[in-house]
Amino acid sequence: MDGCISFCELQKKQVINVCGGRNLGYIGDMTIDLCSFRILSIDIPVQSRVFSFKKCEYIRIYSSQIEQIGEDAILVRAPSHEKCGKTRKF
């Protein structure tokens, strides 16, 4: 099927912000509209340290910000990416 890709394949691609060329990481989660079966956003985990605990926050990239999905990378245009409020502590 042309134009189709699995979630596992998407997770293996680096997400690159074309605004500055920064590597944001890899997809950790996504939000899908169950009526249209379209991706609304992708969430990229970003780990940080608070005292001696690791904390994982997520950067949310909306589907309108996705420029291109290539063979090795997903190019996004996110001048100011937002943290989506999801956190996970280790």
C-alpha cells in the first residue's frame, strides 16, 4: 500500500525541527482522531533531571507542523514547540 507506514516504522525515525535544525528525538506517543483515523499530533519524550530523579516530559508536534516524512527522518516546522503536560517519573 503506497502512502502507508506503521507506527513501529515511525518510531524509528528521528524528528528534526527545520527551524534551527535541532534533533528533537524519536516519537514516543501520538494522538489519533478516531472518527477520521488521522494523526492529530506526535509526542516526543524529553528527559530531564530534577534533583536525583529523572523526569520525562513530552514535546507535542501537531500534524500541521509536519513538513515531510522521509526515509530516515521526520521534518517538522515548530518555531516554538510546546510541552504537552504529560510527564513520567523514573
